[in-house]
Amino acid sequence: MTPVAWDRRRFLAGGGATLAACMVPIAIARTGGTRGRSFGPLRPDHEGILDLPPGFSYRVIGRAGTPMSDGWRAPAKPDGMACFSGRDGHWVLMRNHEVAPHDTSLGPFQVGAAPAEAFDGAAYGGVTRLVIDPKSAQVISSNLVLAGTSRNCAGGPSPWGWLSCEEAGDEAGHGYVFLCDVEAPRVRAPVRLGGYGRFNHEAAAIEPSTDIAYLTEDRPDGCLYRFVPTDRRAPFVGRLQALRVVGVDGASTRDWVAGQVADVEWVDIDEPDPRDDTLRREAQGKGAATIRRGEGIWYHRDVVLDRGEIWFTATEGGPAGTGQIFRLLRGPGGDRLEVVVHSDDAAMLDLPDNVTFSPGGQLFVCEDGKDGNFLRALTSDRTLVPFARGALSPSELAGVCFSPDGRVMFVNLQHDGLTLAVTGPFA
């Protein structure tokens, strides 16, 4: 980290934020109907954890290394999250932990002390569950749900529970998506979704009308995949496919710019569970397009245009290599892939990662850059503006999501091991 770059980003978040919002050197497509607003300049946090706009505040609701209600240790590196409505009226926050095999001190258990339900006793990633009181946004209880998995990065909500993705395609026996029960009060046996493929999974998004799962791959030469159920009554039986640009074998989206659109189709994957990290090689051999580090992905229903859309990031995409935001438009005449944003300057968008939409229809995107990171919001006129800045360290921001009623935003400071609940005038 260079002090000059850090200071410049602090200026853009503070007194210079209003000016910066008018001078954003980011190319942004101006089509579509996502809704959003600016929030004003960020104010320095006196606790030095998270800078926010006027009227917003946060509470720390999770710390790595502290005991959970079930006796296990809260793992480090909290990453992807989603918040569900629990059956008893509480909220349930499902939280991934991107702990690698060598990070033995950062997992929920000591070496050799894995629970019997662990997928792999020598892996220290997993999923934790926070039960939250909707009135106070206070944590009522916490527990381990999934254990013995590796580098649980992002994932996504689904009609069946939380989908947790392993960014571990290069590790033997890992690189899968797991289904986690949001009502599980204790660690459970893993439910591995083999049909979703074995590769460097990042995130997942489900299209509610079809149960099709869209899956990103965090590789510089990764692909975008979808899993199509044969019958919705058995949603995990079907075929895995990869995105291909119509008429162009092996298209690279790396240098695509805002407003660029292409018709796309899907090619079938014959071997979704290869022994080695080669699934993308089969896809590319069939003409699949490459996405430069596909990461966050989210399904959004555009109520203005009355259509469903899949939004995702390419962390190192774009001519400057500092990020793109795509959306996949689904329609009866076929699918279209569009670049909504490409970054020309890391000071304005630096390696976008996890994304979510507020219930009001505004896109929020986390950064995983090198010089301090922001949580940014996309406004109605397609301008990216700062909403928050991690002030404690250069840690990436991760796991941004909203409570079911939209009143509370949850976000992680990954390397600081903190989970925050943010409140304020979102509506």
C-alpha cells in the first residue's frame, strides 16, 4: 500500500466526495431501470472502523475468535453472507468464512478436533449462523452450520437455504457448492451439490421463476456458468452449462466497455466434476467466453421494466484491469450480456467483488482493492458513489446484504474479522 494512494482515496470519501461524484472517470451504460441515490460525503468514524454518510451508524455484531453459543470458535475471514427470515420471526444471517487449509489457527476448531460432521477434518473454512432480533438488530445466538470446507468465499441465497461456495478448485476433493439449512441450530453433515460443478467457485444466484443457478468462477480465465434443473421438483438434478457469445468462439470480455452488448447462448458441460481444476478448459474448448475473475453475483427483479436480471462483477475486467459490472438480460428471444460499468481508474472503482441489491432496488458493490476499500452504490443516473469506507485497515469489504425488511445492511471487514450491522435512512 502506498501512502499517496491511501490519502487520495480518503479525500474522495470525505470532503471531495461530492466533487468526485460529478467527475467519475468510469464509463457507465445508461440503459435500464435500477433505482438509487447518493448519500452524501462520508464522515470519519471516531472508532476508526467504518466511515459512513450522515444519518448512518453501525454496530459490531460479530468478531472472529470469540466463542459462539454452541461452543465453537467464530472463524476468521468472514466473506459472503445473506439474511433470511427465520421460522420463529427472527432474522438468520448466514456467513461464509474464507479460511484456507494452512490457516489452522483461524478456523472454528483446533487441529485434530474437527466435529464428526466435518466434510474434511483438515479444512478450516465453513459457514456460521447468527440469529438476530429484528427489533434491536442484536445477536441472540450463533453457531457453526458447515465445517471442514475450504476457502468458503461467497455463495448466495436460494429457496432451499444458503449456498456456500468453495473457492478451492485447486485443492483435491474441494471446489464445490454446499447447501446449508438456515434453521440448523448446530453443525450439520454437509450437503454437497455436485451438479453445480467442481471449480474455483465464487458466488451463486438463483432465478426464482426457473430455479436456474448462475455461478461465477474466480479465475483470470474463468467462465460464467449456469445449472439448469431437469425438473424443478428435483432442483439439483440437471445439466451444467457455460456462457458463449453467439457466433464467437472463445470470446474474451476483458476489454469490453460500458454499453457493450452481445447475444449469448449456453454450451453443455460433459464432466462437471473433473479430478483437476480443468472444468473451464472443457467449456472453452466448446467456445465458452472468458470472464476475468468473475466474483459477486445477484438476481434482481427490475420492477420498472418488469424483468429479471443477473448482475455480476469481473474483478479484474475492463481496459484498466480494475473492474467491470455486468448484467445478464433474460428474454424469450434469447439472452444478452451487457457491461453496465467499467472502471478506468482504481481510485473510483477498485476490484469490485460482492454485490447485492437493496429491497428498494439500489445496487451496492464491495471493493477488494489494494489501497483501502469502499462500499459503493450505483445511482439512478448510473453514477457510482461511495457509501462506506473501511477505516480500520486495507481489508476488503465483503458479504454486503440486507435484512428482509431492508432496514439493516450487513457487511464484513474480512481481514479484521468483523461483521457489522449498518442502520440509517436507506429507504
